[in-house]
Amino acid sequence: MVLLPNPFCFSRRSFLQLSAGGLLLPPFMSGRAGAATEAGEVHGLSVFGDLALPADFPHFAYVNPNAPKAGQMVLQVSSTSGNQNFTTFNTLNAYILKGDGAAGMGLIFDTLMTGNADEPDSLYGLAARAVKVSADKSAYRFLLRKEARFHDGSPLSAEDVAFSLNVLRTKGHPSIRQALRDIDAAEAEADDIVLVKLKPHHSREAGLIVAGQPIFSAAYYKTREFDATTLEPPLGSGAYKVGRFDQGHFISFDRVPDYWGRDLPVNLGQANFDHIRFEYFADRKVAFEAFKAGIFTFREEFTSAVWATGYDFSAVKEGRVQRATLPDESPMGTQGWFLNMRRDKFKDPRIRQAVGLAFDFEWTNANIMYGVYSRTTSFFQNSPMAAQGKPSPEELALLEPYRGEIPAEAFGEVYAPPVSDGSGQDRELLRRANTLLMDAGCKRQGAALMLPDGKPFEIEFLDFDGALEPHTAPFIKNLKLLGIEARYRVVDAAQYKRRTDDFDYDVVTSRFGLGLTPGEGMRATFGSEAADLPGSRNVSGIKNKAVDALVEQALVAGTREQLTFICRAIDRILRASYPWVPMWNKPNHLVAYWDVFSRPERSGKYDIGVVNTWWYDDEKAKRINFVSR
């Protein structure tokens, strides 16, 4: 089995599946302020309640504040954001649409605030020591730490923050621009005070999305074009700076010994490696061999067959490589084959439902995935927001205004993919699929199925990696039994990115997470505006006025209970619209690593914290005679 890496994790602080939208956004959006540090000031922000930590907290509970600073961690690229892809890079600007951005660039930039992995939705001061929020939540004054510095020693000022927000909302990646659209103005009131004004009727999150944006140097970009691709390492202010790199092969980051924020409570016990290096591989099998040879030292395993049978090499048997299953209480993400509804062949929901019936999850799970995974059913998988059974009175009240405009199925039992007989070719399900196709106006012409417009029904599954081919092949076989000419096509990563940015595909595989407090990410993933936004997360092209309206309600929901009912209503509409063929999930992390690391007694509840909380253990490295490659 292949569980896709989460493509929307970016920096060392971007845990919790990036609930705000997954693209260079803070993971914890808020609508309420935390405890006051002095009149009018708060040290943090949280959603729907108080902060868990007081203003004088010493450090996060899941770190070792005395962790040594040493060594390096080398890992494969397993998560992307912005313009990044998994197999190559040609620019160090990861915040625009152009180019293929290098991994890990979020490591070099500080943000105004950062999150606590023990809370599902909270922010605490980083570059900002505190924030003042107006009573109507229309203005946020971030009070900066005067000691904040860029790597060249220049002060990090309110002018830099204002520049960063303004350039991102005008020249940044389209998904960033969309997320920042509720900002009316960002300006420096003083060297250490930045004022963010929001537009009327802004979302609950809009004012605080800015708190997790990267802070760029305004002076640095006076002589450079922000939206240009470049291999010049940019000026940052974070715990790391760009080190050695070889375009398309690897990039490393060096810890900044005199990092200005190293002793802040939000940073203690973190950024423990002297060097963090990302290795690029075009083939997963080659990458696994590289791990076995010690070329990289940490690996999260996403393929169940490899986890079950591949870890029998000598280093594992001798204890030099360790394996662990690490728990994570956050929703693990939603994965599936997404049908491009922008194309005429997928306009009819009956056709989309029929395509989904051809996938036999039970056979695939038993024969390819060692029976260890569960079927994904919801767009809010493993979350309280996932709809179940029939709508509650509260959900019906939300759905009723759209009766006649949304699928009637949204008012009944929530749709879930049927359980097959496990044969790999369930005749009953294929008969149901054929009936749906005929009802939609498709016709047989010999062994081929013709669409209602008379064209042959052809489907291309587009990918940049062949790892899912064993899972897709039996799916394709069943589609061909229905007369659909389906094929699996692997293209290079650069072409894949271009085609997905331009929505030039029939079917692509995607995985996203909306977190425990879904918000702005729903607009980016399900919103009609995002459907036409190049490079957006709305890969199926979902355009539904009811979903748009409910998302807007979700963004201003006053309580978690209200948000839960709204999300369940959205889930019902989407699942009854069949924009995808859901795949599978497993609520933990399977990791393997060379035994040269130590880690805290526990991880954060919502993040395993490998890069930011583990550390290099020189004694362990000596014990196994490990030599860094």
C-alpha cells in the first residue's frame, strides 16, 4: 500500500496537517485572544477558548530543553508546499507559482507567532512578543521583539512584516494570495509595531493567518524581484540558513549558532541539528536503497508492503536501524483519486459514481496492503467533522435552504463506498456501475463505452511516481470491463507540476488535511474561486454554491459545535457529489531511522516533531560505528 506523504507540510512549525489551508499558512488559526500579559496585550491566540499555556511558560511540554546541538539529520523529501515537488528543485523561492521550489525553505524564515503541538489550534509569540486585538477583531497590532534580527545582523522591523504581507498578497503563490485576500492593509506604525487591518465581513481566521506567514527583509528585496526564480539563498531570520546544495539533488540547512530567538520559550529544545539535509530521489526504490546504505538517516514509510517485508536487511537485524510506530491525534489526511470535473466526461455525477464503484478496496487492501488500512470515506477523515448516518436537526437546518440545488442524497444516509465481496471483480458493483453509465446516456459500441456525446470514454491516471501503479492496475482492469479505456501515465515531476497547476489531467491522486479546526483550508480545497485558481488545492474543480455558502459560515462560526455541524453538512454534499474515489488511511506514522538519534519522552499530541525536537546522539553513533555520508 502507498499512503501519500502529506503534500501540505512546509516548515518545522507546520504540524497539525496545516489546518488553515496547508500552503505556507500557519497551522493554528484563531478567533479569540488568550490570557493578557498587560492591559490590552495578549501573549497568544486560540480558537474557541483559552490558551493552555500562561504567558510565563518555560517551554513546550514535549521538548527536552537541554537537548544538545550537534550532528545532522538527512531525510528524503516527503512533504511539499507552494511550488515544491518531491523529485527536483530549480529555485530557492518556494513562495511563488513559478519554478520548482527547494524543500525546507520555511526553516530559514521566522513568523510572528508559532504553534504548540499539544493544542489543536493555538499560537504563541515568536517574532511578536504580544498582540493587541480590537474588540471587533478588525485590527491586529503585533508588538515585535526588539532583539529580532535577520542573519546579516539587521533588525527585523515592522516594515519587514508589512512588506512581507503585502508582497505575498500581491505576488505570492495564488493560494497564498487567496488566503490573504481579507487583509485591507498592513502597515508599520512604529519600528516594532505592525498594524493589520481587515476588510469588513472577513473570516474568523483572516486576521491571524498573517501570524504564520514568513517574514522577509524589505531591504533585501529592494534590489531583487520577489516573484523571480533564483538559486541565490535568500536572507532569513530563523534558526537555519541555506547551506550547501546541488540543484535537483540535495539541499542542506545550517543551524545559526547565534540565532536571535534560540532561548525563547517557543524555541527551547528545538532546532537541535547542526545540519538538516534533504535528498531528492526520482524513484522510491532507489531512495529505499539509499536509506539502507545510510545515505539518509530518517525515513517515514508510506508503503505497507515495504514496511512489512523490506526491513529485513542487516542493519535492522543488528539494531543499527530502528523502527517505530508513532501516534498522532490529529486527522491523518484525506487521500483519493480526484476526478477533474472541469472536463465534460466527468460532469455527470452518475458517471463519477460509476467510476468509483470499479475500485475494489477490499481486494486491494488484502492482496497489496497486507490488510492494515481502513477505507477513507469522508473529506474530514478521522475527525469529529466527518458526517455519519442521517443528518441531525442542526445539519438539516443548514442543508434545507439548498434543497433542490444539492443532491437529494445529502438529506439521507451519508454516502459511503460500498463494501465489495473482495474478489477484485465484484459483479454486483460492476452491474450497478454499468446501470449508472447507461442512465447517464453512455452507450456500448462493441467492447467500448461511448460517452453521451459519442466520444470514446477514456481516462488517464496521471502521476509522477509509479508507486501507485500496483493499486491502480486492478482498478483500471475493472474500468475496462465497463468499456472504459483507462491507462496509468507517469511523467517527470516538472511536467506533472505544470499539468496539475494548469488542471490538465483526467485523474490525479492527492492527499490533504484540514486539521481539527477546519477553516480557510476549506475555501482553498472546496471553494468555487479556487477551482479556477492555477496551482490551487481544488484539484477536482468543485464548484457548488451551497458549499461556498457553508464554508463562509464555517469561517465565522462562533463555537466549535457550530463549526462541527457546518463541516458535517459540507461533507454530506461533497460525498453525494462523487468528485473522487476515496482511498485509504492509517492513524499513525511508520518511521525508520539509523540509531544515531535520541528524542523526547513523548511527542506532541498533534505532531511527531522529528526535525524540530529530536537530536543527534554522538554516543549512539559511536556505538554503531556510524559515519555520516
